[in-house]
Amino acid sequence: MIIAVNEHASPYYESIEFDVTTATTDYDVDSNQATFLSVIGPGSVYNKHPTEIIIRTNNTITVKFNTTGNHAITITASDSPLAWRGEVKNIFISNASGNTAAVKIIALP
């Protein structure tokens, strides 16, 4: 049995919780959530963008990473949580579910 050990694990993370009302298109997490990229991001405690994002929701939403021009990824309550790896500079969320969506995001270096 092989066990991998991450010797470079970071003690830093961000946890953000907020609601996205129905009929919202491309909600800009960086502009609307002051704590996003406050610990992990350029000029913060950990001076690099997050490279792993975990998103939970109680209603169907779509997310786009980094720009509104990227393809949308649909997350339903039953798909939740979604784990994403890759440099993340911003998140854009749309909600056409007919209900307010409670969103929880964990960002890791």
C-alpha cells in the first residue's frame, strides 16, 4: 500500500456562505463577497490564487470560473458538492431555479 503525504500542505483556506436569488445572472463573487480572495489571493496572506474550489448548494445553479465567457457548469443539490481544480481568479454564479440558492464555497491554495 502506498500512502501519499503532502509535505507542502497549507494552513490557509477560505469559507464563504451567501445566498443567490433566483433570476440572477453571472453574480460576481469577487466583487460581491469581500472575504473571497482575502486570505488566498494576490496581496493577501497566501499570495497566490486558489487552486481548488469546493461548492455546495441547495438549489440548481450554474457556475463559470474566471470569466463570464467560459462554459457554465450546472450544479444541482444532488450533485453538490462540486470540486474544481485549477487556478481560480473569480467565480460567476447564475440561478434560474425559481428559488433562492444557499451557496457555500471553500477555497484552498
